[in-house]
Amino acid sequence: MSELEASGAACLRVHPAGQGSDDLPLVRDCPGLVLAVRGDDLEVRKRLGRWVAAVSEQNLQCIILADDPKLRYDGWWTTADVLPKIQWCGWDVGAEELRGRIAAMLDYRQVFDRSEKYLGQLEQWASSLNNSFEELHQELRLAWRVQQDFLPKQLPNGDRARFAALYRPASWVSGDIYDVFRLDEHHVGFYVADVVGHGVAAGLMTLFVKRALVTKEIGENSYVLVPPGRSLSKLNADLSEMQLPEQQFVTACYAVLNTKTFELSVARGGHPLPILIDSSGQVSRIEVPGPLLGVFEDSEYPDVRVKLAPGDKLVMITDGLEQAFGHDEHTERKVVEALAKLHHLGAEELVQAFHGVLDSLESSLHTGDDITVVVAEALPKS
């Protein structure tokens, strides 16, 4: 060691070792450290442990010369976070070899410092990303709460008609929205709307749809129920004025049911066809024309009138339900078959059973789109 110091090798300076922590000012600014250790008694191990702790704390590279090889494999300094910082040599190492090891240690020190710097930056970026994700999570929770407030808290069930709904967003915020509401003593309106896509942007658009859909015109002393077709025409005009991007549009199906006569008026804008389940279990789709909403300002949405019989059920769905059954030409048939098997159930029981059907599908754990189902059931006179 004295020979190396005398030759000025690698800026080597020799100092007697103290207790480790006492010598921290000595090692704090040095690029590397060489420890020469004699013996293997308890005191030697304690002193070596304090020095290795100082090395680890200061992120130093260290060469340890030990006359007892057992020290290398027996001690807490063999842990994964400390071991890479230490080179072990025997006392019989030659001066040239030691000089080379010291030079290599100093060269690697520069690489090590850069790595530490980059790791520090990565930790800062990771912390910043975690904070951003947490803020986004909180914002999504708030958006979810707001959207939930726009959904009906209680459905207007009565002696002549019952309603039920299934609502499964694909993420925190849904691109689907539905509503069931009493228009007057004998009329109930209900609709399902689907904004293309899902997430926050689609969720915000659903709130606009709910506010923009005109279902009743109230005068000074009277009111007029707006036919579903005219309601969708007005909604289409409002959406067209917004000049939505080409890839963004809305689909909807809106119906008004007279709970006294069971006369149903329904209109549709680019939405999956409403499904009729009659009291005998026959399932069919009601052909209702109507293009997408928000694409062409002058589009027309005609009303289709249907007379329900006691025991009949009208089902409105979004395309997310069809996609849950697959992405082939048989999905519509699969939906009809699933509903046919449940035709004997009432509205609420049918919806609950359909939850189980969806849970049993292969796609249940990876829902690609929002799923909404609204069921209206005509009840016989009690």
C-alpha cells in the first residue's frame, strides 16, 4: 500500500482506519475507497461493518483487502444492495493488479454516478406520474358521481306498467345513458342513448343529451307531450349545431307508453332496434327507421306505434350488449335467444337474470363497451 501511495497511483492516499462513522468526513468526497483488513475477530467485524455502512450510505465504490477469505461470504454486507459496490482481494494481490483495480473502480465510478443521477430522475418522474394518476383517479371518481346523479334514482312503477334497467359502464364514466320518467298521469317516457366511445368525453356528451332531449312542452295553463320522433329531431338539430368531430355521433331510442291503453310510440336514431317479447315468449325486433343523431341536420325520425298486450315487454339495449355476445354476424340472434329463455320473467327479474347471463360470458372480465338495457313491462289488470 505504501508503494502505491509513493507512486501516486490513482491519487491513492493512505490513512489509518478509525471506527467507520468517525471517518465519514474523510470519505464523503472521495471517489472510491480501499480498506485493508487484518484478522477475523469480533472487533474487526464490527469495524468492517461500520465502514461498509459508510460506503453504502455514501454510494462509494470500495476495494477490500482481507487476509481471511471468510469475511467475504459471511456478513450483512453480502446483501444484494451492498455487494455490487465492493471488490474483494487477498493480501497477496500484486501492486500492478491493485493499481488496475483502483483505476477501473474510478472509471466505473463515473458510470455509477451517471446511473445514480438517471435513477434519481426516474424516481422523480415516477413520483410525478403517480401524483398525476392519483389526480386523474379522483377526477374520474368525481365524473362518475356526477353522471350517477343524472340517472334515475327510482323508476315510475305502477299497477299497469313496470320498468327495470341494467347499467354496466366499461370504465369509470360511461358513454351510455338512460332515463325512465313519468310525463303525466297516464304516460311514461323512457329512452336509451349511446354516445360513440366511452370515457370522460363520451360521458360529458351524455349529460348534454339528457338536458337537450325535449319530452314535454309546457304552456301557461297546459302542456303537450312531444312525440318521440320530434324529440329526436330536436336533439339531432342541437347536436348538429355543435359541429361534432366526424367520428363522434349519438344513437338513441325513445318511447312513450300510455299506461292506460298500452299504446306505445317509439322513435329511433341509429340505435339497435327495440325488442318486443310477447306474453307467449315470441321475441321480435320492431322495425323503426331513423339515422344517426348529430350527423345530418335535416334527418327525419318517424314515430312507430305499437299496441302492447298485458304480459308484453319492450326491451331497449345498446350495442355494447350485442358486442358482449361476440363480434360476428350471429350476435343479434344470440341476444334474441338469451331474451327468449327469460321471457317468463317480469321486468326486474329479467334484468337480474341477465346480469348472470353477462357474467357467464367469456368477455365478462374484459368488457369492451358500455352495456345498458331498459325493460318496460305491460301488466294485466289486478
